[in-house]
Amino acid sequence: MMQFSRKQRRLIVPMNAMSDVAFLLLIFIMLVALINYRKEVHIDYPLAADSVKKVSDKKNLEVWIDKSGSIYLNGTKSSLGDIENTVGELYRTAPDTRIHIIADRDVPFVSVNAVLEILQLLEYRVVTFVVRETGGPAASS
């Protein structure tokens, strides 16, 4: 009786395909990292000496007010009507969302007061003012 034996082949992994997959993975990670990009407005934060409390970064809506009194909602220029609509919808869907008011140190109080009046009219109570600690990074109080 005759016995047959198989020749064993050596497996070769193509390195070209591996480098292509690695570059595609790198591009995918870079694109996903850009999705969470936070738009910011250049603000000169007011200083706070005492009673600064740090709050969570999750479930926030940011209202930026720059030196000229322009209002931005999460980094996008908005009007007071846009803020009223957005906050009203937010109050119905996620009432525990915290609103951060980030105003420039030299902004006229009239601009800040206009936003506060809208929040007061809507009876929104979870509001913080973002300030910079003396000698430290920005914090919420």
C-alpha cells in the first residue's frame, strides 16, 4: 500500500495589505476624534477669588457672550430667540442639563442680563457662570 504525504506550505502574510489596514484605521480614528470638536469663542474670563465649584462636563449647554455682546450657543452665533427656543426644548426633553454662561470680563451687563431674563422667564434653574480662578484655569461657579 502506498502512503501519500502532503507537502506543507509556508503561509505568507502580505505586508502591503496590513499597512493599508493600519492607515485606514488611523484615518478613521482621526475622523472620529474631530466629531467631538468643541467650538469656542475667544473670551477673557472674569476672575473669582473664592467659592469656586467645579462641575461635570457632561450634559451641558454653553452660552458664550463675547466682548461686543454677541451671543453664541455652543460656539455658533445665535439670537436671543434661538436661545429661548433651544432652552425651552431642552427643558422639556432633558431638564437636568446644566447651562453654562461664559461671558467676557468686559461684556456689558445688559447682554448678560438679557440671557438671564430669558432663563428666568423659562424658569430654568440649573445655570452656572464660568470664571477663571485667580492664578488657575477656568472653572464653573
